[in-house]
Amino acid sequence: MPQFASPKKLALATVCSLLSATAFAQTNVILYGVVDAGVEYANHQSGNGSSVVRLSSGNIAGSRWGMRGTEDFGQGLRGVFVLESGYDVDTGKSGQGGRLFGRQAYVGLQGTWGSLLLGRQQSAMYDFIGNFEPMALATKYSVFTQDPIYIQRADNTVKYVGTFGGLAASAFYSFGADSNIAGGSEVPGNPKLGREFGGYVTYATGPFALAIAYDQLNTGTVSVTPDATARRVSTAATYATGPAKFFAGYRWARAYDGGVIPGAAPGAANQGSNLYWLGASWQATPALGLSVAAYYQDFKNTGSDPWLFAANADYAFSKRTRAYLSVGYTKNKGNSNLGFFDAGKSFGNTNPGQNQTGAVIGLRHSF
């Protein structure tokens, strides 16, 4: 005779199955990434001034893979996490100083009041600039060619982010922005070393959007310029009309007590600059997007003030795969040596006073 479960056991099994299905439905984990590679030409390399043709990774978007997840606790409260790893397609090496999850690694809580996040995270300058930069932070030719603060990430960070209608705001504090610096991060008895903090406010209404952001970073160590500090304030605006969008922005920067502004001439009195940019983007067809931009940096107490001009054409074969062509030109004045971003830097990639022309054609796939 076949054996049948009792009604109580059947009911218990049904309830457990439903509870398990409900718990599973409340948790969501996504694997995602970007693979971006192209062939780049750039002339007037530092040293002998020769040209180079090379395979390069992350030209209009940094190559990456990651996982993000949420768990719904009910009552509008969720747990969230992100683990995101940057890498070079051309070599297979990890980016961001060899960190496994160097782009982002955080866990937090999220509700109607906003998000509270703990871990390695993007700075306020990075978070706000994406919507106010005409080249959309293209790795080779964009505002961070003039100042890498716009792609700054910080270890050991507590961050708050909130959105309320057209207003968005964020504040963060890092106990040690770069844990790879010996004696410069989370040093007992000296909380200033490696400290970084800042925030931003953005407001969007109709076709207009405005933003302002602040960042302060202490870069000294126990033994070298322990009070070294750099402060920056950046503001930007956009206006959209039909398929076109226009951009304008400004960044003030000063460094003190041994702090350094990238590209500034040596000397305490020279560590400051004003950076300006203008640009436009146009969605010419559903598949074809075009962007142009100009960036000018005026360094304090020096005539070494570089320009960067950039343009990009982006063609979508599908929602996931795009081809692109980016071109750029740096115009250096005096002893300025602004070149195109390579090996984590832009200044020093050409000889002082020498201009540089670059172009890259490539493919990007998102998954």
C-alpha cells in the first residue's frame, strides 16, 4: 500500500515552501560588468617625444565586473551591498592599485530616508560629476585628465546619500582614504592622517540641473608632511533641450602644508588652480551620440596653464554593445606637461610645453 503524509505534515511542508519562496523573493543579487578596449594613438610621448600605438583598456568606461544585491526587510528598509572590481582588458591585471574590489566595496542600509553605506566608496566629487561632465568621464579624454579628484575613491568610508524629489545630497567621511600608504591611513593617535571628507548637493527641475560639491583630503604621513591638505570646491550646471544638452563647470583648488595639486609647479605658493569647462552632447539618432568639450586650468602664480579639447562619437549596435571614436588635443603653455591619461596619471605624459594629440577607436560591451 502507498504511504501518504498526514494532513498536518502536508500543511507544514506547504507553509515552509511558501516561506522559503517568500524569503528568496526578498533577496536580489545581480552580476554585472563592462568590457572596454580599443587601439589608441598618442604623439609626443615624454622623453624622446615619439608617438605610440597601443591597445588600451577602459577608454570611455572603466572595464569592471561586480555584484550588487539587496534584501528587503519590510517597512521600507533594505540591506544593500556592492562589490566592484576594476581590471585591464589588455593585460588582465586588477586596477586601482591591485585591489580585488578596488572600484567599490560597501555594505549598508537603505530606506525612504536615504542610504547609509560603509566601505570603500566613491568620493563626493566622483558621485556628483557624472551628470555634469560632457564627456561622461571618458577615461582618456575628460575632466579628470585635468584633475584626477573626479575619480577619487576612498577606503574606510562612511557615506550618507539621500534623494528628495529634485534634490539629492550626500556626505561622507573616510578614516583613511588610501590604506596602501604606509603611515598615512588610520594611524593610532593621529586621526588627521589620510582623512578625507566632503559632500554634494544637486538640484534638477525641468531642463535645468545645478550642483555643488566639496572635498578635503589629508595626504601626509607620520614621517612626511603630516599636515598636508588639499581642498576643492566644484560647481556645475546643465541645460537640456530636445536631443541636445549643454554643460558648464568650475573647480577651485588649494593645497596647504606640503599638499600638492596635480600639475602645479613645485613650491608652496603655487599649489592652487582654477579649472573651467564647457561642452555639449547631441543624440543625433537613436544609435549615434556625439559630444565635444573644452577644459582650461589656470595654475596659481605660473603661466603654465593647459587646455584640453575632446570629442567623442558613440554608436550603439545594441543596448549592450557600442563602438566609439574619441579624439583629444592638449595645448600646453610654459612648463605645463598635460598628456592623455595613462598609468594612473595625465601630467607628465608629454614633455614640458609640448602639445599632444591622441585618438582611440574601440568597443564596449556591458552585461
